[in-house]
Amino acid sequence: MKTRVISGIIIAATLALVLIPGGYVLSCALTAVSLISFYELSKATGVGIAKEKLNLLEACGYISIIVHYAQMVITGSHKYFVFSIMFAFFLIMVCYVLTFPRFKANQAIAAFFSFVYAPVSMSFVYLLRIRPYGQYFAWIPFIAWVCDTCAYFAGRAFGKHKLAPVLSPKKTIEGSIGGILGSVIVGAGIGYILYKFETGNIATIYVLMAITFAGSIIGQIGDLLASGIKRDTGIKDYGNVIPGHGGIMDRFDSVIFVIPCIYFLAAVMLPLAG
């Protein structure tokens, strides 16, 4: 537990160091984290071979990640996301065809999935940061950690009914509700800060409560998704880069799934709070 707490403090401090300045600092950090998450996912899903340091499919994934972040920083929007996603798709599939039968079809599909699942999803943090009030909204996806913490304590105190007994036996419906309530309370606090110092519109509080309510539910689904992949592939952790937590995917599983959702919710609802 002590190791987990220390690691958590370091992660929070690192987030502050990259989210506050934003820009190239944030994009470089996201690129590095995306490369690691792709590595973890590709190994878990069978794209990478345990005895090989790097194969061509993995290399295509790494190249696609760099291209994706480069176009995002250059354009400053998600305008060309379709380009980078299709670039990754064609690059991976061309590699699969030209090296056939070196790789199986499921490996090529898993490589593309690993690119979209974590690296593309993470890149929406950068887009959140450059939006209006981005210095606040870039933090919202990490409400998933608040949800996890509140769900843990609510589950221990009140948990009786299993949420997903086969997929995650320890999670309960009561814990899930506690996580949602905790997230909404924190969302209301962030909304109040925005209302008080930025927008002057009381609707800001309700908008942030709605966004964090939806985000907490989606984050829990993301947590279960990552657990499902681990169970399917028979692994305990995705990696060991974060002491006490495992890999990037183990610590950021719920956050990764919720980031794009927060971005689009903010894009739709933020005008109501302006």
C-alpha cells in the first residue's frame, strides 16, 4: 500500500508538471506514455512475441503513434484524426500482406486495436488542454481515479451486490454508485471554481456535474474492459513500470476509455456554461 501511495503522489505531481504548461511538454509526455501503452497492449494481445524485442507489426504501431501526435500538434485539432487512423490501418495491413504468412490476421487486427485503444484515446487530453478553459478540463478525465477511490471505500462499507461477478468479482453495485456520487461532488467543486473565476454562469456547475456523472460511468466500463482483456489473455498486469500499480494500462485503464468521451461532452456542453 505504501508503494502504491508513493507512486500515486509521483503520478499526480507529474500530471501537474505536464498539464499546467500544456503545449509541447504535454504532447511529448503523451507520446511517451502512448508508446509504452502500445507496447503493453501489443504484448498482451499477442502482437509482440515474447522472445523478440521488436517485430514489424509493432514497428508500424510505433510509427503510427508518432505520425498521429505530429499531425495533432501541427494542426492543433482533431481535424486530421481520420488521416492518422487510416494511415495506421493501411500501414499495419500492408505490413501483414507483404510479410504473409509471418503474422496472423488476429495479430494485425490487435495491432490496430492497440493503436486506437490507448494512444489515440490519450491524445484527446492534448485537445482538451487547448480548448477554452483547457487548464481545467484537461484534468476532468482523471475524475476516473476519484471514482475508483470512492467506489473502493463505498464497496468495502456497503457492498453486497456484485457488479460484474465473472469479470471483476470484487466490484459491487454499491461501490459503483459511491464512485459516481464522489465524482459528481468533485465535478461540482470544479464547476464552482470555473463559475467563480472564469464564466460567471451558474450553469457551469451543472454542466460539470453532468460531465463527471457520465464520465464516472464510462470510466468504470473502461476499467472492466481492461480487466476483460487481462482475463482473456491470462495476464495479471500489463507491465511493471509503475511500482505498486503495474503498467501504464493498469493505472490508466479507466482514464484512457473516458478521455475522448469527456472531450466530446465538453465540446457539446461547454457553450452552455460560457
